[in-house]
Amino acid sequence: MPSAQAQNHRESVLKAEALTKQVSSPEGPLTIVNAVSLEIMAGESVAILGESGAGKSTLLALLAGLDDPTSGRIILAGTDLTSLDEDGRARLRAQRVGFVFQSFHLVPALTALENVMLPLELTGTRNAAAAALDSLTRVGLGLRARHYPRQLSGGEQQRVALARAFVTQPAVLFADEPTGNLDAVTGERIAERLFELNSAVGTTLVLVTHEESLAQRCARQLRMSAGRLV
Amino acid sequence: MLALRLLLREWRSGELGVLLAALSIAVAALTGVGFLVDRIDAAIDLQAREVLAADLRLRSRNPMVSHIFDEAARRGVASARVASLLTVVFHGEQSQLANIRAVSSGYPLRGRVRISSQPFTAGHETRAIPGRGEVWADSRLLAATGAQIGSPLSIGTATLKVTQVLISRPDQGGAFSDLAPNLIINDADLPGTQLIQPGSRVGYAALFAGDKAMVAAFKTWLAANKQPGERLMDVEEASPQIHTAVDRAGRFLSLASLVSVLLCCIAVAMSARRYVQRHLDVVALMKTLGATRRLTLTVSYLQLLCIALLATAIGSLVGFGVQEWLLHALRGLFATELPAASAAPLALGLLAAVAVLSGFALPPLLQLSRVPALRVLRRDIGPPPTLVLLAFGPAVLVILGLIAWVVRELRLFLQVSAGLVVFIAVLTLAGLALVSVAGRLRTSVGVSWRYGIANLSRRRAESVLQIACFGTGLMVLLVLGLVHGDLLDDWRRALPVDAPNYFFINIPADKRVEFVQFLQAQGGRTTRVLPMIRGRMTQIRGRPIATLALQGERGEEFSQREQNLTWTPTLGDDNAIVAGRWWTANDTGKPLVSVATEYAESLNIHVGDTLSFDIAGEPLTATVASIRKVKWDSFQPNFFLVFAPGVLDETAGSYLTSAFLRPEQARSLAQLAKRFPGVSIFDIDDMLTQVRTMADKAALAVQSVFLFTLFAGLTVLLAAVQASRDQRRFESAILRTLGASRRVVALGVIAEFLTLGLLAGALAAAGASIGGYFLATRVLQIPYTLDQRVWLVGVLGGAALVAISGWIATRSVVHQPPLATLRTNYQ
């Protein structure tokens, strides 16, 4: 893996050009992301830092194709996201993108194993259960595979989310405040696990956080203020 | 496959339970009624074929031309002939008027003749007909003439030997002319009797039966090629009244089941709404992980289809079980074993399930598929708002479609739809009023009750909906349960104790004085004795009946069937002239007729109109001299059409009367039957008991259908509880964190549902009292006395049922530890 990482290092996996997002508000149009341009190389880990309301989560949503920009272009894994419709973006995400969220976002009706299987099932991967169990084992939850989210602690739920994010070996992993809902010790362990997996799989990591210490674990830090990169 | 796996996982979570239950109840209500009506309809068809002794029957006063039999044979349709006439048969010195049927081989084509070697026994079925020189005479004829098997019977100029006792034949019919004793002979013996002379009253019938399609094609040919005066009857026509009655009963039961279906629709909509609310995050997440909108839509469609199939399977099974149980309870109402049910109601159940889901669950589910993936980051984002038309249009269409399908008549459709709107409006207003009254009481009660009642007021819309739905279910049951039983009793009690309880029909004209004297000698209190002949009305005001546009089924019925006619110089005290005048002695012999109000109204007949009749082949035109209001429940002989004396006196006919006989006097009826064997005796008490039994059974059928309504009301309650479960869980956790004991919280929940049940029960009792009043005074026109039990059963029953159901549905919420709830951060 490290050799593959070294090979890919110079390729651009995510590129934004003059990305702008405006929304209407009672006071008139509001620019949340303002002409942001950036480029992230394969295998790189980048933190997007900023205060609440700086626009970092909106930027992450735009980069991951969860939202449409008002203007600008995004190239994700060689594909122009802005030229795709919603379903096209979804298909691209299924193949190339992983996510970790602040509030875990596990499906309550599914067991830990089934939650991890979900992205594999969406791409029609065979032996989804075996791969999912393997991924769960890598986050230390192999024995809790049949447990439901409500039977797991917050830290364990986030580990299930990590297993789900890495099970498809995505090209890019977007993490939105992954330790935000956890206590300091658990948060630290989760961060540890996230970077371990990231380096093992060779995934490009885009991490949104307001925690300086977490951001410092990334190779590069981008700071946002009032919708712009500073 | 993914969709199915997701469905299975969803199913495990229990989220879809209420949806499935509601849908299953809707299907069960519809298919239960469907199976029932289907089987009864099939049985009536079967009976009707037996009544015709064929699939098609062509009747005429003239012999049939032979080429129709040739044509039938060419088409592969079986045929047989019957000639019938009334004549007196002799056994030595003994004579008796009998209905003679000369039949050809193959008779009857449908149903079976039963014969025996002993009179008055059950006998056995036979496919044969009497051989040449043989006669099969029924038990009454043998008893009246003293003949037995082996005896010679003189019929016209022929003498035939009795070889079998005729127990029954399928085409016996119920008309009075058919009440004469019967005998069957071989049609080859008919010419030898020399009974067929110019002017003799012989009825000819050609019977046809065979494959359905071939018979249908032959019927078309026959209708085009039959002679004037020949009348074609098929199964539909053979029993129009019973078909109409079953059709009406079926439509009423379907309408009743529709009430359950509509309540289930509400439960389905509530469940679907909650399902959508609970799944916004999941769908957003799936989209984030790469699910396309098409996939999420496919998942929704497949899930709905699976639920529809499952609900159809469960509902149909329940419906079939209920129908089997009902038929068991209704046994005795049908003369024959009922044929097996067809699969048509199953298709109907599936169709209804898909329709209900499409109307009530699909629109919110479609919305669900439109939730943006961005929701994983911003929980305030939901699906884009939908047009009101798209959200509610399908639901309204499905409801209207279901009503239209059930009533199948534009006027009734409009009435039911408008009625539904008014009913919903009234229930909503009543529910609102009840909730606000309950809300005012909360300051004067303890903490648990205050919490419970506060919950009702806070979730006002849901409370009103639950009260209205559950109240409806309870109301219809109360109306039926407590009103129907008393109605017939009240009516019977209202009759004088010495009202006639026996009817006597077919009294020979020359024996009527002797007959009445016999009855009086036994202590019987006789009423008037009236002659009776049969006639068919042909014209009103000079216009043929067939060309008149008649309003309503009763008018059609009056105009089509043969009428019983009478004449009398005196107006009975149970008759009152409402228009025109009764005749005087000077009117004797004038062609005047007096018409009963029901008849006049149905056929739009007025005083001065002319009515033309065909009486025993003779035309007669009479002028309407008066319209009479008849008190039918006097149980005296009464007729729709009464002629002035001297007009019909020449026509041969029989007489009828009624009498009151005390039980000990009634024993003499056996003697009477022996002395006047041709007279038919009807026991009114027996008939009333039969009516009562039938009414009880019909009420049972309707009640069991409305039981579904109660269950449907309960699913609405469960759906509402499910919808508020997260909120309840959170509130319960907060209350317990603040120091409330589990008991206080539990009491609060029970208080809430108890109040809800009390209010629904009060609404049901009020509705049932008003409904019962209108049913009794407007529809049945009998006095109504308010039954206090309605309130007792309604309020207490409603409170108990709702409190228990509500508590069962919510107890897990109360028992959940507060920390677990607060940790999961439900909002």
C-alpha cells in the first residue's frame, strides 16, 4: 500500500475552481462559500478549519457532491461533478467516496454488520457480509457485529461508522467533525483509528473540524473565514 | 433484492406493524363481505336454475314450434318440454283439482325430481320421468283422493297408474296456482287424456340448458326467433326479487366494510407519515452512500408491494375465516349448501390494498425519495414541499373510487360522498368540542390526570382524529347492537293481541261458507273472506306498460308481475280512502278499481286514470275510482287492486281469509286440512318468528362487518400512539428525570387514554341515540324509546377498550430508563 500511495501522490483527486454557494435569505442573497479554489492530491490528508458559520461544512457538502454550487467547478476522481445530475453524483460517491459524520448516522433498524454492508450492497459487491465483518474486525468490533446501534456506546457507533467508511476503500474520505460528539478520550481514540485506517488504505482524507489538535494530524490545513479560504 | 432485504430489516424493527395491521383489516373487511356475497350469489344462481329446471325457459300459451328444439340440438343445447294445466282427477268417487305436468325425457334439465314409495317422506332423487301409462302423484293428492301406489287415476279420458309418490320437483314455484296438488305424467300420454281442447288453459314450456356460452348464444337466437306471446326467462329473471335483495344487501355490507376501509386509510396515512419522518435521515444517508433516487423509489415501491401482498394474504385469510363463521351462524337462511367461493374477492382485496397504499402511503413515500443527501449535514433540510394536489389528490381519488366501486350508482355515489363530508365535519366539530371541554377540567384534577388531559389538548388534532375514528367504530356497533333487537319486539307488542294469526288461501268458491262455519265452530275469530284471481296489468291511461318510464324498482316490480285481484262491495275498517270515493250499490257491475297508495305512488296512478288488464286471457279496462291507504299489519286479507262487485264475478277463482285462533283452537287445523285438502294454511306467528330469526342473522352479519370498523378505529389509535411515541418517550424521560415516579407517569398515560375513550364513547352513544331515533321514526316508522344502555355500554366500553389498548401500546415508553432516552437525543 505505501508504494501505491507514493505513486498516486502527485495525482490530483479533488479540485475546486472558483466554487461559490449563495442562498437567499430575508436580508437578500447570502454567500456561504465564496470563490474557493483548491486542489488535493491522492493520498493527501487535508483539514479544513474554521469557526462555526465559516462555511466549512457547506464546502465539504459541495466537494462531496451533496449540494450544488451556485457557480464554479469540482473535479472529483477525474469527473466533473458539476456536469452530473443528482443520481450521477450518487453513483460516483458509491464508487469513490466515503463519509464519517459527527452524529455517526447509523441506520437504527440495522445491525452494526448490516450498517457496514450497506455501501457494498449499494454497489452490488459480492460477499458484502464477509468484507463488512472484516472491516468491523479492523475497528475492533468483530464481536459486536450483530448489535444494533442503540446497544453500542457513542465511541463504538463511530467505530462502526469508520468501518462503513473504509469498507469500500474509497478514493476520498470526507469526515465532518468526526470527534465532535465524543468525549476527549474517546475522540482521541477515534482520531487515532481514523488516521491509522487512512494511512493503511491510502485514502485521501478531507477533514472538517474546528479542533486545532485534530487538524494538526493532517498533512495540510486550510482555514476558512466568512466563506473564503484564508 | 436489496429492496427486499431492506424491507425485512424494516419489518424487524416493527415500524411497519401498524401499517400492515391497518391494511390487513381493510382487506379482511372487503374480502369477508366479498366472499359472503359471492357465495350467496352463486347459491341463488343455482337455486334460480333449479326453479327454472333449466338455464333458459320459454313459456307460452300455445304449443312450441319444433324448429326451436332442432336449433337447440344443432347448437349442442339440451332441451325438454313441459305442458301444464289444472284439471280435476278422479280416484273412484274421490276427486281433486290438480296441477298436471306432462314432461318429456330429460326433464328437469337442472335440479332433480324427488320420488318415494311412501307419501310424506323425504324420498330420493331420480333422473327418470314417468313411463307411458304411469303417473307420479304427490302426497297431498294421494291423501285427498285416497289413492296409493298401484291405484288407477282418471285424468281426462285416460286412466294412468300411480307408480311413484312425487315428493318434489325443482320448478315448483311459490305462486298460488302452484299450490294445487301436483302430478307428473309422460308427455306422450297427454293426447290420450283429451284434456287439450280449444280454449283449455294449458301452459307450455320449453327448457334449455348447456354450456354457458352456448346457452347465451342460443338465448340471443331464441329472443330473435320466438313467437309473439312466448316469454323467455333466464336465471336473472327467475328470481329478480331475491337477486335485487342480495345485490342491495351486498352493497350495504360493502358500504359498511367501506367505513372500516376509510378508517384504515387514516391509520395507513398516519403510519406512512411517521415512517417517512423516521426515514428522512436513512434515505439521506443512503443517497450520501451512493443510492440513486431510482433505487430509493424502487425500494419504496417494492416495500409497498410486499406489504400489499402480505396484507392481502393475511386480510383474505381473516376475511375468509370471518365469512365461514358468518355462514355457519347464518345457516338455515339458505335452502341449499352454498357453493365454494370464487377467487374474485382475493383480486379485489389486492386491488384495494394497492389502491389504499397508492392513495395514502405512496405520496409521502415519494416525498421521502426526494429528500436531499445534504440532510446528513443539515438536519433542518427535508424533502422539497409538494403540491397540495399531489399530496392529497391520490387519497381523495382512492376514497371516491372505492365509494363508486361499492355503490355503482351515480345518485347514491353523490349522496354517500356528500354524507361522508358532512359526517366528517360533524365528528370533527364534536371531537373538538369534547377535547376543549376536557381541557377545562384539568385544573380541578390531580397531577396524573392533569398531565394526561394536557396531552390530549396539546395533541389536539390527533386527539380529535382518534375520538372521531374510534367513536365511529363504536357508534355503528351500538346502533345495530342495541336498536335492532328491540324494533321487531316493539312492533309485535304494538299489535292487538287478537290480531289474526293464520292465513287461509285457495279456499274453493263453493266451500267458502262451509269453511268459515268450520273455523267459527272451532272458536276461531274469522275476518272477511275475499275472492282472489290473478291478472296482469297491460296498460296505464291507454299506454302499454312496456313503453312507460317507471321510477324505482318497486314500480317495475308492480308492473311486471302478475297481480292478485279481488272485488268487494264493502270497505274494510283497515282501509281508508285518501282520494276519490268508494263505490255504492249503484256502481255494481261498473268497471271501477280502487288502488292502494303504495301501488298508486309507484306507478304514478291517479283517480280517473284507466288501467287495462289481461285476466285469464280476457282484456278488461277499469277506471280508478279511489286510492286507499291500507293498514297491512291488520293481518286481514288486503289487496293492492280491488274491483267493484259485478265486474269479475264470472271469473273462476278461489277465496282467502284470515283468522285468530288460540293455541288450543289451532289444534283443529289438522282436521281442517283433512276436510279442505286444497286449502293452504300460513301460520303468521311462524312467519314472524322466521322474520325475527332472519333479522337477527342479518344484524349479526352487519355487526360482524362493523366489528372490523372497531378494529380499524383501534389501528388509528395505535398509529396515533406510534406517531407520538418519540415525543412521549422524551417527555416521560424529562418527567422522570425531574422526579416523577414511574407510577405517576403511567397513571398520566392511562388517564389520557381513559379520557380519550370516555370522549369517544360519549360521541358514539350520542351518535347511536340519534341514529337509532332516525332509524326507528323515519325509516321503520315505529316509536322510539331512548335506551340508557347505549350510554352505559358506549362510555364505559369505549373508556375500557381505549385505556387498555393505549396502555399496551405505550407502556414500553414509560418503562424505558430516562437516561437511555435522553442519550439517544430524540427531539
